[in-house]
Amino acid sequence: MKKGQFFTTSVATIAAGQTYTTLTPVIDVSRAKRASLQAIATGGNAGSSGTITFHLAAAVGDVNAATMYSTSDLTTVTVDVAGTTAKRGVPILIDCDGMSGIVCTSIVNGDGLQAVTLLNIRYGLVERDSDQLSQSDSVLTGGA
């Protein structure tokens, strides 16, 4: 079982209504049959409210190649923020057959009035010869 977070250090802040477009490191899924993904985020202040959307793209071929990403979404993961309590989205499970990697291509702050902080995606990978799946044990700084 391999687990962790997409961003080595959680994205510190995304301003109200803005989109963050720095690619995450590639998560190697070449030996995985399934991946569990869960978005995490914290509202910037007591008035924070909205859905944060993480866009993910699949990779095929060499996991270290620079031009391997698909141009369309593989899927999205979301988390709803409310106030300054750290929140976790509903985990999703995806089939990794035919993919060598997954990357987060952008994060959209759906809260048009407030910033969001401490954004990341937790993942757990089930290796092709295993049936065990668990969530990442990583902990958000300052909560949940």
C-alpha cells in the first residue's frame, strides 16, 4: 500500500474565486489497480463557504516524461469549506488500468468572497497484487 499527498507541502492559499494552476508532482500509479483520492481544504476565515474543485489528469507512457498528460480531466475531487475548520471531501475510487500516473492540473476556489488555505489531495494506492486499500495517514496542519 502506497499513500501520501499530491502536494509535498499543502498549497498555502488561493484567493477568492481564483484558480491555482501549478502542476503537482506526478503520482505514479503504474503498479496500482485502484486509487482512493480525497480532497482537503480549510476556509480562510469564519465567512468561508463554497466548493473547492481539484482537476486531475491521467498519464500514459513513461511516468517521468514531460508531455504525458491528457488534456482533459480524468476526474475531479471536491471539498466543501465552511468557516475555518479543516474539511475533507468524500473520497472517490478510480481504476488505474492503462495509466502510469495521475497529476492535479488545477484547483478552483468556488468561494467567490473568501480565500481558502491548506489545500491538498490525499491518496491511497492498491497494488495490482493486493486487495487492501486505506486512506493516507497524513494530517493537515492545524486541524482535522
